[in-house]
Amino acid sequence: MDFGPFLLLALMEGTVTAAVLALTAVGLSLTFGIMRVVNVAHGEFFMLGAVLAWFVTHWMAGPPWLAFSVALLVCPLIVASVAVLADLLVLKRLNYQPEATIVATIGLLYILQQAALSFFGPDARPVAAPFSFRVQLPWFGYSGYKLCVVLAALAVLALVWLLISRTKIGLVMRATQIDRDMARAFGVNVDNVYAGVFGLGAALAAVAAVLVVPIQQAHYLMGGDPLLLSFIVVIIGGLGSLRGTLVAAVLIGLSDGVISTFFAPTLAKIIATLLVALVLVFRPQGLFGKAAA
Amino acid sequence: MTNELSLTPSRRRVLQGIMGTGALTATGFFPGFAHAQSAAPIRLGFQLHRTGIGASYGRWYERTATAALARINAAGGISGRPVEIQFEDDGTDPARGAEVFGKLATEAGCDLVFGALFSHVVIGTAPRAAELKVPYLVCSEGHHVASGMLNRWTMQPGITDVKSQVQAMAPFVTANLGKKVTMVFPDFAFGHDHRDYFTAAVAAQGGEVIAQIAIPPTETSFTRYFPQIPAETEVLYHVMVGPAVLTFVKEIGEFYGTGAKPQLFGFMDSLEAVDIASPGLEFLEGSHFWEAHPRYKQADASAAETAYRAAVGVDDNGASVTDATDIATYSHMFSVWETLSVIKAGMEASGYQGPDDRAKFIEAVEAMTAFDEGEDHPQGAKTFNGKTHQAFGIQNISKVEGGKLTVVHKTAIEDGMYPDEVDYTTQAL
């Protein structure tokens, strides 16, 4: 293949990766930024979204686009409820101590993974895309659905941005992030904010998963890669910085696409991990994070 | 400091403890495993890929083993003794594979262990078999048995190895599809067998492998590998395993779209447990696949094949009789059935009584030379090489026509023969 089309394909693949990654990582970044909880189970919320999407589309009659739309609405809500429950029953009782919550979310990771194995089974199962058309370029064909995933992810990210910067809910969230005690003194119910943020973070992972499942299939072990990449993105972007997370997602997504197409996907992961190490050494607060006081 | 020291037991107490334990053992307080009575059931261990990347194979291997077991017990068991199978999940993981083997062989007291498919699990487990001196009969296709990499306790009597398969089929590929071949294969032992032996076999036919693209078996997205396929490729040879095989073939279809594409020659592994009628796979029409055992019942199917298909619960289209969307791993699972047939024959020929006769069992199987087609070997006749511990059978090349696979070429057993690379019988038992 010539260099031009080769690069085009690499960029297209990278854009899809970046879009899905941005959604997943923003969820992780929110829970860390506002709650200071390192959610190791984030990848399992992603997996749960995909697995639930399979159940919804499998048991619903009607055209694929209808079943998929229902899945896109319902699955994030279910995943968010699971997350809220986990927050109220576990994290809140640990007073959100950093060490304790890491161990607790590791436990949650195993519970969710084994639950999926028990109820969903060990097989990878396909979910039909809501529509299937192929974009036939002169050099290669490309899935039209993949391009729509990018648009959908952008739309959801725009909504998240509006929520945080333009609504009262967002104001309360930001206030809690800046100073939890002061927010409480002003009458903000911090417990509700935390539960909501944990649910929102999980829901974003689930949205990403529902969007990606027609491309990837649902599988009980699919949470590993998104977790690793999200952590990479969040660390590079700066813990808790949404802008940094987005920039890092685009950076990692595109470089992943280009490096893995031109060289090898394993090399792309090596470079991304190396980048994390360099950021931690030379700029521990991340590209856009504020230096620790 | 004083507190910490007081926690350490004194030398005298430790010595007393050791002597006490020794006395108990010497007086037979801990009974050893009682030797099996001759009418007691024969226990076979099954190393099963129930979870992990081999799960779709595992599901069908368990069903096949259960069906084969029922048939053998209905016919009087082995040497008149009933047979039991203990299934243990290895998670398709080499480390767990070796642990599971140890558990089956020692704790569960199984007479032997069989059933593993994935080559990394087999290679990780085989040393344990030699250590414990317990027969390990694999259903793996890998060339690692016949190459001499493993040991005298590991055998593969139920399925032809990859080296033989690809050598038998290369002439068809170069004569009918094209001479410039690009290979896409999983990046672990099984895929490396394909890479090495198919490349050599194509070269022997005057063709050339112009690119080799290795993909990790845990990969979930494949499009980014495809630009490495050179434009002058005449045949795309693909073989893939793992949970994402459907995504793999779908993305090949998306990549080539309606544009020009090379001839496709796939190993059935790329489609095992996947419905050819899945949306997005229409492009496979007219392409060729290797099959060890044809998924769709062919017009000339033997009575033994028909009986086997019914026994394992697979319909004429290769799906479960109870669920048409549950597609079998039909091209591989016969190896479980046939391996159990060999176990029965080997135990009966050696006069197997219990674990003390494990070495006699190995020697009895090594003495075998051929398996006739029939209910014991429904996939077809095979020759068995006792020195290399490897079986050799016929291979099928099928073409996708009207959304179904039809066999267009059958190889002869001789097409897949190669000189011995090892003589396991020279190793001590």
C-alpha cells in the first residue's frame, strides 16, 4: 500500500481509538479528580456495558438500530446504578481513604468479572451494528459504523463538558473537587455528589463500551485494555484535569493508530507506557495537572 | 526484641515435632493411596479450556468427551471396567495448565490426562507429565509433539499436526489459487508452526511467501495489521484463534470491501464456532478453507460420520441440534473422540490395571501403526508413528458456495508425511 493511503488508514484507526478512549478516560478522570478514588474496576464497568448491550440486543425483537438505541440508553443507566450501589455500600464506608479504595475496587473488579463469567459465559459474543455500510475508498474499504462512533463519542463528550461547566450540578461537582469541606459548609451534600460522580464515571465507560461492542464483540475479559489505556491517558493528561485527559486521549489514540499500523501494536503500547514513565519523572502532575501543593 | 524472640520456637520443640511426624508416618498413621481394585472405574483427567481464549473450543470438547464416554461405557467400558472423566478448567493458561495436570494426576488420582488443545498450554504442561510419569494425550495440532520438543509421556494420536496439514495442502494452494502468498497468523507456537512449515511447503512448490504478519492471540482489533499485506499478494493465507475470530474475518471483509482482493485461503480455525451466515461475512463466498472434518455434512458422509455427528449433538450445518446459533468447533473436536478410542485400545492392549501400568500403556500406544476409519475414528483413517507419537490423517479443502462449505479436494495421508525428527522410544520411561 502507498504511503498516503497507509497514513490515512492509520489516522482513521487512531481517531476511532482516541474517541472511545477519551470517553472511557474522562470517566476515570472524573472519579479521580472529584473523589480522589483510583478506580481499578473502571475497565469492568466498560465490560459490563458491553455485556449488557449483548443481553439487550439479544432479547429484544425488532430492527438492529432500535435494539442498539435501547442498549445505548439503558446499559449506561444500569452500570451507573451498579456503581452508585458500590459507592454507597463500599467506598463510602471506607471514608474514601485512598489505599482502602484501591483494594476495594480491585475486589469489585474480580466480583464483576466473575459475575460476567457466571451469567454471560466465557465466549465472545457479537452485537449487531445499528446499521452497516462500508465506505469504499479507492485504496481500501472502511466500516461506516466506526466513523459514526467518533461522532457519537464527540457528542457525548460535548454533553459532559456542558454538564460540568454550564449547569448547577457541574458547579456543585467543581466546588466539591476544589474543597470538600468548604462545599459541605455551604450546604452541598457531598455524599450525593460522590455517588453521582462515581455513577457518571461508570456510565461514561459503559457508553464507550456500547459504542465499541459492534466493532469488538462482548467478552468477560475485555476490561483490561481500556483500564490500562485510561490510566495511561489520565496520568499523562494530569490527574483530574478534563482538558488534559482529552488532549492525552487524542495523543495516545492517534499515536497508537499510527505506530501500530506502521510498525506493531505491541510497540505502540510500549511507547505509551514509556511516555507515562517519562511524564512521571519529569512532570509528575501530568501535562495539564496542577502541581501538588 | 524480647517479644519477637519468644515467637520463634526453640530448637528442642522443632526437633520434637519432626521426630513425632516421622514416627507417625513410619507407623502408617497416614495411609498411602490404596491401589485401585480391578473392577474400580478407570479415571481419566481432562484438561479443559472452559474459560480464557480457548473457551469456545472447551465447550465443544467437553460435549464431545461426554458423548464419547457415554458410547464407551455403553459398550462395556475399558477392559470391562467403567470409565469416568474428571474435567478441570485450565483457563487456557499454561501456568494453570500445569497446575491442573498436577491436581488431576496426584490429588484426583487419574490414570492419565488428555484433551488440551492450545499449544502454549500443551508446551507448558508437558514437562509436568514427564516429571510425574503420567501419560498426557493432547489434541493440539501443534508440531511440538513430532518435533521432539516434548517427551515420551506426551502423545498426539487423535489429530494431524500442522506441519503435515500444511505440507499436504500447499500444492493445492499454489496450483489453484496463486504463488505469491501473504500469511496472517497468531503470534504463538501454533501460529509459528504455520509460519515455518507453510512457508517451506510453498517454497517447495515453486511459490513464495512474500509477507508474514503475526497477530497476538488476545488482539481484539485487526484492521491496522492489514495495510502490511503487499499489493501484489495473490493469496491471503489466514489462520486466527481466540475470542475475536469473528471480528477478524469481518474486518478482512471491511478492509477489502468491494475492491479487488486476493484469493483467500483460511484455516477453519479462523471460523470455528462462528456462523458463516453472520452479517459482514458475505465476502467469504468463493473462498477456500482447510477443514480436518467438514462442518457441513457432505453428500458422501460415511455411516460412522453420521453416527458421530448425532452422538455429539451437531446438525447437518455444524450447529448444535438444540441451538442453531451455537456453532461447533467441528474441525477439531473429533480429536477428543478419537483420542478416547486410542486410550481404550491402548489400555486393553497393555492389560492396564492401574497407575503402575502407565509405562505399559505408553508402550502399547507406541506399538500402534494405523487406525481404520469407523466409529472409533469418524474423521477418517490415520497412520500412527510410534517413534514421533504423532498421527497422520487426510485433510479437506472446502469452498464456500451458497453460504456453505463444500469439500473440493481431499489430500492423501502420504501427502502429509515427512521424515522423523525424533525417536521418543529411545527415552527412558
